Amino acid sequence: MPIEFTVFKGSQDGSIRQEKSQRGDLERDDVLIRITHSGVCFTDVHYRHADMALGHEGTGVVEKTGPDAKTLKKGDRVGWGYEHDCCGHCRQCLTGWETLCAVRKMYAFADLDQGSFGTHAVWREAFLFKVPDTMKNEDAGPLMCGGSTVFNALYAAQVRPTARVGIVGVGGLGHLAIQFAAQMGCQVVVFSGTDSKKEEAMRLGATEFYATKGANELKLEKPIDNLIVTTSSQPDWQLYLNVMAPNGVISPLSVDSNDLKIPYMPLLLNGLRIQGGIVSARQVHRDMLEFAAIHNIKPVKMTFPMTLEGVKESLKTLEEGKMRYRGVLVAEN
């Protein structure tokens, strides 16, 4: 029997539309989820001009499971993120890097008929994550992409508890990265344009804070072992290369269509590494949720109703740079 639900979609002119979407009856390990909350990510802004259902930081409650579902049952609280499926057989999939699978199914590239901006969704059980008992759905939503992305950067760079971790930007990603790195035992050094977010950054776990607007040079007591860049565009790389420790790792998370242009000799002479990355693979994602639950890591958030007007307002707030720091859509039912 077909499953019908409401979604909020982008369009060619950028306007948001409310439409009905339909899926066939549940097969294999499909799971029907009633969406309760969704994080609002800047990636959703990027795709508001596409004819697709928006949203990829969903949380909700299981309503029904397919015949091959093994771990989830009706009433379980679950979430999902950027990746929906993979081949399960290639080298990447078999070594825990399925997010790099050549035929992976990702937000905006597959399953365009459904997202987390809506009433329901159907996803494979294998790509759903149980929300920890001590965590609220509204806090779990932004962790499904924002938390997953920064945690994966720390994981892929093999950050140690003794490391000095620099975080560029105190926004949707940056404020989560501060919390994760601090709870890992790292010295967290935050860089932001002005001092306006200093107090909040220190409260979240930063040990040092530097305002960078107009700066030609950064003067730190000790160099940085790992640098995570969370700003919406690429920074002045020269400014940060000068404070990197030998063999340091730079993790750029900014979504920027421009080429990466970085001073060559400092990279060469100091043995620096640039580590690309996206969201976590599934086991790392599970670890992230468990770690966040244990250490009470949660997003600083603004909430909006899961309605057409609420979706529009959340995206507008994000585009205008007024979001502190993650938007969360809340279902009315």
C-alpha cells in the first residue's frame, strides 16, 4: 500500500513549496519514520534552487518496519544524515569508509523525493541511528550532519587528547567542534573575526581565543597541531600556516566552489597535511552520538515550526547570518 507524506521542496527560482510525496510499501529493511525535528544546514540553502525535497538532519519516531528490519521497532527514536545507502562491497565500504563509496547515495544526489523537511520519510534501517536515551530529538538533529562532520574531521586527522586544536569560526559547525575537541581533552584555540563570540566560545570549552579581522599575523604562545576550518568560505591560509606545528593537519570543512590555493613552501618545509573529509561513516557516527550523550554535547539552537512559513523563516535566518548557531524545525504534531 503506497505511503503518502508531505515534503518541503526547493525550486528553480529558490521559492519553497509544500507538496505531497509518495513511496511504495516497505520492502527489505525499509523503515517508515514520523519526523519530529530537523536541523537546518547551510547545505539546504545551497539546494533551495533545486527541484528536490530539502533537509538531511532528521530525527523522528519509527512507525513501521519492513520485513528484513532487524534492530528497530515501532516507537524507537532514530535519526539520519547525509548518506542514505552504499554498495556494501567495495574497498571503501568494507574498511569503514562507505561515505567514499563510488555509488554512495547522498543528499541532493539521490532520493530527491524525500528529506527531513516534512512529515515522514522512508530510509534503510542500515543507515538509521538510534538517538541515545539521554538525548532529545531536537538536540540530535543538528548532530546528524553538523556534529557528524566535525567529529569525522577529528577522527580522520587522528587528533590526540594532548593536541592543540585550532578552530576557525564559531558558527553552526565551529561551536560543535569546540565542544567535541574540549571534551576529548584537547587545548582548544578558537579564531573568529571579532571578540563578539569570545565569551560563548570560552563557555563551550575554548582555552584561547583570537580575533582575526584585519590581522596580518597571529601571535600564539604555542603552535597548533590540528586546524579545523568551519567558516563559510576559505580563510587567509598564510595567516594560519604560520602558526601550524610541524606535521600539523589542516581539515578544511568550508563548502567553497573556488580552488584551494595555499602557500606551497610552508606546507612542504613543515610537513603539513591537508585532510579532506565529509560526514562520518556509520560506526564513527554512532561513536559521535554516544560521545555527545556521555558528555552532554548539544547544539546552541533556534527553533522554528515545521511549516511552510517556518521553513522559509529558518532558511532566511541562516542566509542572513543571524542563526545562533543551528536552526531546528519542530513538527506540530
